[in-house]
Amino acid sequence: MGNHIFVDGPSALYGLKRMVRYWEICTRPTKMQTLSYKNDSKKGAKQGYHGNTGTYKPRESTIHAEAVLKKILSEMSESMLHLNFDNSNNNGTDSLYHRLPACYDKQDIYAEHSIRMENRGGSKLSRDKFYDMWNKKFANFDFHKKSAFARCTECEKLKVWLTRDRNEETRKGYEVDRQKHLKLQMSGRSCYYSHNQLAIDEPSLYKSSIHDGMDSNKMAVAMLDNYVKALSGVGMPVPVKIAGIINRGHGPPSIAHVSIGGLWRSDPNFTVTSIAKYLRDCEDFDGDMRGDLAFEKELEHPLLNAFMNKDIFSKTVVGADSLLRRETSSCESGLLDKPFNKLSPTFYIQLDNSGKDNKNWVMMAFFNELVIRGVFKTVFMSFLIVGHTHEDVDAFFSKVNKMLSFQHISNVPQLMAAVMEAEEKKALPRFITEVADYKAHALPYRKPVAWISKPVSFKFYMQDNKPMYQFQEVYGGPWLPTCGDSLWKRLDRKSKTDFSVVHPPDQEPLSSGMASNHAATEDIVTYLKAYIKHIKSIRDKTNPSSECYETDSSIIAYWENIKSLFEEPKGWATNAGLPLKGGFWPRTNHGTGYKRPGNQIILTSTPEDDILAQEAEEKLAERNLRA
């Protein structure tokens, strides 16, 4: 009888007759069906369970709410093609992860979902029902990690407007604007990930990397585990700046460039020096991830002498003896005739969208000169739109910050060792001891370049023995100007056939001075005096024959050396205008650079090229005038 089972004998609760009567009331069978079931029961037939569970069919309102949520998520998310999602439990839409903007969270999505449901005549879900639906149906949708950096202005404004405005017509306009904005930044990420995949699949042809700087406001050395009163409000600890590079292709998986914050101005010169050092590191990479921590001999540079003291390093870094084996690298020792790894001909690099440090004519000139020298055939410099960051380099900085928060960092070598161990795939630690003044190197030869802030990508290449560049206003858009343009001044302004390109091949940028760039020198010296005094007070009460006494003495000598360096800032000026001890240009030459007829770089073009170039310049000038 359906799902009911008749049993022999009286029921323990109601009796057989009463159970049959209840069954008749609930199912309302015909008289013929009732008699048939009774006869079968008298004959001893047993009614079994058929096993069908039925098909779950949610309410129409639930189906509507699920469709609205799916539309919101699909409009705002981007597919992470490099991240697979385990959808074996069918709790996601597909087998890929999807990321939503970092300025949103589930509460924001719930608020927008509720508004859309009300505008469409439906009833909004409870929070519990909404979160349950997300976890069961859309578990592969998540948010980009939030960071301490400034968020995208456009994203924040659209988010606020959509939260406040409930008018359906007005909201449609905001939703269209948001979708366009998100698609723009999604296309930038897609380009970045595709470049990474090219470098992984074909490392001999492509090289891809991302370069970014870690916020140095909270990064310092000469710190104690517990903040004592003796150091409270006394100057400032020695700031440290870390530049992180994620590398795809040949070379170390990641590199950390550590420097003393404030010794050099945070400007394109520092970024250029860091990238040039990164390229040389890739050429010299032999699988050893110890970097500068492997140097046994102190180098001649006074800063490196101060911060890479072997005796202090071995006393303060656990396992230092295993790191102090190799004497020096070919680059710092000047042995440039040693074998090296040739760089790939095509180079993709992603930089932070900052006009002060990266998006300027200095960076454009540097990458253009790499092409002129044949280091690369083509260089692509790209940026995400302002306010959006990449997860991989942010994740690297997050791990570094987490690692340093649990350690007592008393000196720079110890800091570099901690940075190296922050990731499972160790980061190559390198110490910046000199910065090239590339801006002064290229300034006399460059011509004013307009329209730099708008483009999202730049391309640098050689065409008919002329260094050219183009830009994209949107990812995947046309390269403009169509015929390319030059960054460099012409030798003869009246001539359309002669161009000047930076310097002869044997000339490199000189070092940048430090004397006028450190405004907080007095505060650092004041802090170091208090720090040294505090360590001395602890050491003096320690047994002189103990190991702790020797360690404290080494740390005191270490910081006394650094304090004396900061107390004599005039000596820093002697570092300006000198040849770089570590070199500057990578040694790779693909033979695709400028073909020099003599010592001076003069480029010759055909009349047809001149006409096309003139037309391109006129179009660019007209575009800039309209802008």
C-alpha cells in the first residue's frame, strides 16, 4: 500500500483496523483498491519499500534567488585558469576557481542580492539561507585577498552607489559601468597569466616576471622581541626596503632585493637598478639559492662591509655555517668572462601602476635600451589599472611579513635569511649596496614623451635598425602609433634621417649619491645609540665567558659600525658618480640590437619611413591635444 507496510497481529498502539482507517483517510483509495489490498494481506503478501527517493525540486523563489546570485557572481568574477577547484561534491559551478574584487565581501554581495530580489518582485533570502546557498552551489567563488594598499577608487565608488541606490534604471547604468571596469582589469590579469604560461612552457623563448616593492613602514631592524620603555619614543629603528620579483622562465622562482630604506630615494633609479640586478642574477643562476648570504669574503663596498660582517652573521643566524661556503659571484667579483645563462629573447614584465616609480620615461628608456643592446628582441611592460594588485607577489610579501613577525631580527643578514626561508620555494636574497643613476644617464638624450599615464602596456622593439615603442590603451587593443615612435632626440633637429640613441656600448650609468636623500638620519642615530646602550646594559650583567656575552658583543660592534656610517653622511657623497662595482647591463646579446657603424649611435631611415613616422607623430600630437 504505497510506502506503508501491513503487519500481522494487532498494532501495539492503535490496532490494525485503526491503522487501515488512517491509511484510507490519507490516501483515499477506491473501494476496489481497498478490497484488493485486504485480500492480498489475508493471503500473506508483504508490501516492500520500493527504494525511490523522489526528485528534489526547490521552491520557485529559491530557483529565482539562485539565478540572481549566479548572475551577480558571473558579472563580477574572473576565472583563475591556473587554479583548479575540486568539484567532486558538486558544490561549485565548474572545476575552476573564480575571484571577485578585493573591495567586496559576502556581506556586500548579500546586500546587492537583496536589492535585486526586491526590484524583481521576489523576497530576499535570510542570511543563513544565502550563505548556505553559496557554500552548496558556488563554493568555487571567492574574493581576491585584501591588502593594506590603497584600493581602486572606481571600484569603491561603484560599490557605494550600488549599495545606496535602489532605483532599477539607475542601478542598470552603474552595473554596466562596473562590468566594463572589471572586464578591463580581468583582461590585464589574463594577459599576465598567459605570459607566465608562455614562459613556463617555452623558457628558451619567453621570460615573464612581476616586480613590486613591499611597504617598508613596518619593516625595520635593530628591533627587540618586546618593546621596552628605554626605546620608546627615541628616534626610529633602521628602516628596510624589500623589492620582490616573481620569476617565470629560467632563473630562481623568486628574488628578494633588500636595502636600507631611505639611503636612496624611492624613484625609477632604484627600480631600474633592481631589475638590472635581477636580469644579471638570472644569467648567473646556478641553482644556489643562498644569494648574498653565501659570500664568505667581505666585499670592498663600505655598506656591504657594515651589513655583511661574517663574524656577526655566524653568531646571529641559525645554520649560518652551512651558508658561508662560496667566496663570491662572477658579477660582484668582476669576472664577467665566466659562462652565463642567455636570457630569453622576449621579456614580459608587470609593474606597479605608479607614475613616480615605474610608469615614466625613465623605465621606458631603460627597457628600450635593453632592446638597443640586444639583451632582448622585444620587451613588453604592462600595468594593472590603479588599485588592483596581483595575488602572487602579494602572497609572497604576506609570507615574508608573517615570518618576520615571529622572529627577533637584530641585523640585516638575519633579515635576509628569514626572507629566504619565507616560502617553500626559497627566495634568492640579494642586498642592494649601490644604485645606478640611470635618469642622469639617459636624460640628455631623451625627448619629451606625452600620454604616459593612460596606456596599460608598452612594447619596445627594433625596426629597420631604429629603436621604437608602441602602447596599448586597453589590453588586447591595437598598438599605437601604428608605425611606432622613438624615445630619443635627433642629432640634427632639422633632419628627419638622423637619430641619437643614449650612449656608446662601453659606457654604463654611474652610481647615485645618497647624502641628500636620507631625511631621518638623526632619528636613526638617536635610536641606535639607545639600542646599543640597552644591549650593553644586558651584556654587562652577563658572564664574560658565556656565549651570550660574545653574541651581544658582536651585535654591539655591528651596530656601532652602522651608527658611525650614519653619523658621517658627508662620506656618502663620495659614492656618487663612480662606476658600479657590481656592473649594470646584462651580458646577453641576441645580435638583434642596433648595428653601430661607428662609436656614435646614428640611425638612418628611408624616406618612406620618414613620411610614416611624421604622420604618426602628427596623429599622436593631435591625440594629446584633444586629451
